[in-house]
Amino acid sequence: MRFVLTMACLLLAAILICPPAHAAGNVDGRDVIDGTVKDAATGKPVKGAVVEIKNANLGVGYYRLITDSRGYFRVDDFIRHVRYRIEVTADGYVTCTRTEKIESGTYHIELQKEGILSGLVKDSSGRPVQGVEVRLNPGGAANPEKMARKAKTAE
């Protein structure tokens, strides 16, 4: 009788101390993430986009996926609690890159269409100028404060 009572107490203690697996969460630290890659202008899915999720510290955790016809991707064995560098590339689009701590869940990534700038730089008399470097500012506007500083240092 004492043996049965001892076993019953041990079983009860085990139940109270160790919650069931579904209550404890995912014990190996792996989760599921999924998401879509879409064109930022049209909202249409981007098929064949490469989604690379890399451990930012170059440790364990590297995933390379290709989106399906719905722009959908999924990682079933995602290792959480790691800071990742996410890079999404697709033909005809600007590469989207960011670094962040990713949790399980659904992510929506929008890609901007890339553009091509072409032309000819000419001097004031209309002759082509060779070896000119052309830079574009985000937003398309010049930074007047920076230009003023350059002008002062040149004087």
C-alpha cells in the first residue's frame, strides 16, 4: 500500500511540476513563420522572389526560400530568439534588406520596382562630359545644408 501511495504522490508531483507540451510551448525554440512578397505599387504577388533569412551574428539559422505564384513563403522549423538579416530579391525590383529580431507569425513584404536612369551629361556649351559621377538623393531633392557646407569649404 505504501508503494502505491508513493507512486501516486510522484505522479501527482510530476503533473503539477511539468505542464503538458501544448501548455509549455515549443520547447526546442523552433516556430513557424510565413508571409507574402508583393509589388508595392500594385499589390500583386511577386512570384519567384528569393527570401533569405540569415543569422545576423553568422551563427545557426539560415533559410533560403523562393515564393510561389501567390508570393507566399514559409519556414516550418524557424529558430526564434535570434537577430536575423532579411534580404528579399526579385528580378526588376529593388532589394529589400533589414535586420531585426523575428518572432513566429506572418510577414508581408513589399518590393519597389527598380528604375533605370540614362542620359548624357553636357557642359555649358553642349559638349558631352566624360567621367562624370551622377548621384541621386532619396526623395529626389538636393540637401541644401550639405551643399552650403561644401561651398564654404571650397572658398
